[in-house]
Amino acid sequence: MVLKRPVVIATGLFFGPMLAWHCNAPPNPMKHLLTPLAVLLPLLLSAQSGKLPAVTVQMLDGKKVNTANWSNNGKPMIINFWATWCAPCKRELNTINEKYEAWQKETGVKLIAVSIDDARSMNRVAPYVNGQDWDYEVVLDPNGDLKRALNVNNVPHTFLVDGKGNIVYQHNNYEPGDENELYRKVKEAAAAK
């Protein structure tokens, strides 16, 4: 209760002059667009950040793992949501696999591929992965708990986690060349230590 008044005062101090300026200014459609954008942009950018939630997922051998224990010794991690029925997902993971060894040597990055295949299709995950020669850790999220916790609506969806466990980048969908932007972000995260 004590904090309500300072928050209201601080909000008034911030928005009051803007509102007074806006009301007295001559009409300008661009200002009507830019003013709310300037206020909302920091909020939108902060929505991308955060920590990985603590959720239980399953390894391919059936062992349960809590995502709170995922780490990479202070180096970046890529968390990639995919499914066996998703062609763009498989293209992205196969393309990254071609460069993954070099990425690891330069940055120490680790990739965890999270399959969102449900109970009907999760029996296809291990045979597919075994045929791909991926060096990734692959986990199953058959109930969608991690997917929901990270607000993943469709796949592929890729998150980059820095060495401190902060989500610093995310990307949805895949087009050839997206892996280059991801690697640029990985190098930034690796350099930021």
C-alpha cells in the first residue's frame, strides 16, 4: 500500500508533461504513432528477456531432467523447439548441424533441441535423431510444459541463453540464412561474459 502513491506520482511526472505537450501540439499523425511506440518499446523489448523456467522434460532414454539444471559453464546455449512433422524445423537443425562444430570451437555454444512431438508422434523422435548424426542434446516435451512456460506458439522457435542464464534472443520460424543471424547473436553472447 505504501508504494501506490510514489508509483502514481512517478507515473504522473513521466506522462503528465507528455500529455500536456500532446494536447497543446498541432495535430500530427506521425506523433500519434510515435508517442505510444516510444512508451511501449522498452516494455516490448523487456518481454524478450528473462530466465529459463524450471520445468521437467524427458531425455530420449526416458530420464527426467529439470530445465533449471541446464547450464553450459558460463557459455551460451541455444534452445530450439522443433517437431518431427515440421519441415522448417528439420531444415534449421540440419543446417546448424553443418556449422555446429565450428560454432562450438569458437564460442563454446551448446544446443538443446526440444521436441514438442506429443504422445502420438514422440516415438518417431529417437529414430529420426539417430539417423541425423546430430551432436545436440535432444529432449522431449510431450505435455508441452516447457513450450507453454516459454510461450512458444509454433515451431521452429529458437531461444539464445547467455552464460548467466538470461534469454537474450529469440527467433520464430526458419528461412535459409537465419542461422547466420543466430550465430552473430551467439558470438555477442559469448563475448559479453
